[in-house]
Amino acid sequence: GIVIAFQDYNPMVGILDSEWVGLEHFKTLVTSQTFLRVLGNTLKISGAKIFLGFPIPIILALLIHSCKNKYFKRFVQTCSYLPNFLSWVVVVGISFTLFNPYYGVLQNICEALGIGYTDITTNSDTFVGFLVGSAIWKGMGMQSIIYLAALSGMDMEMFEAATVDGANRAQKLWYITIPSIAPTCAIVLILA
């Protein structure tokens, strides 16, 4: 991809024989009339994905870890992990089925309830939220597994000592669990 950025790439001749154009594509991008709007949208979407997409898998991992019923825990973990295996084409197909303004599932529900429906996938005010939400939904299960691994490596003696000292569940979460997964969170945030 890096080499192709500096070429007038032709798939018929391949990377090695495509014409070299240097910074021409970058010049076209930067001098475009829509460059600032595209850059702003990219920064807004990326920032929202990091700002909102970072804590949600942590919260999911904490909820799964604190669940007592091992079958329910495995079920929730599996259901949250499955969207990771869906291609983005399938995610868009599901979204189209749910949000279509003519025959979508949500449109039919709103019509049955007598509520007006606006398609969030084509509305410029709601599209960024839809895009960020679908990205978070697709990736939160996989990311939560990283945090669950960190949670499973915690020293249980610290919890027993906290219980003896009279710590409640919230205090154990705040003073033991969160600090023990903080290094993992920092690494994931840096890599994001």
C-alpha cells in the first residue's frame, strides 16, 4: 500500500511495472477543496472511536468477570465475540436490514407504534454516531478478551485480604481490579 501511494497503480501490470508519480497523489489530496472537511471528519470519527470505544470493552470485561454463573458468563462472552468474525460487508447488510427507511425492522416497529422514523444511516447528523457505534459493537468482544486475560491473572489473595479488611465490592473494583488492569489498558490505548 505504501508503494502504491507513490504510483499510478495499474493492477494489470502490477506494483513493479506501474508508473512512478512521486507525491502527485498527495498533492491532489492536500489541494482538494474538500480536504479540510475530509480531514476534520476523519479526526472526529477516529477520536470518537478511541474516546468511546476504549472504555466499553473494559466495562464489558469487568461485567463478564464479575458474573457468578459460568454458563451465562460463557454465553455473553461468546455473543459479544461473534461480531468480530463478521466482515464489514455483513455488518452493512445487517444495518441495511435494520435501518432501511422503507422496509427496515426499526421502520416497521416505529410505524406499528405510530412513531416517525428517520434513517440514521443517511442523516448527516446521526451517521457519525452510527458509524462509531457499529465499529464499537463489532470490536468490543475481541478487545474485552484482552482485558479478561488481564483480569484472570490477578492475585486472588488481594481480594481475600480486602474482604477480611471489610472492603465492599465497589472498593475491591476501584482499588484492586482497575489498578491491576491499568497497564494492559495503557498498552491497548497506545496501540490504538
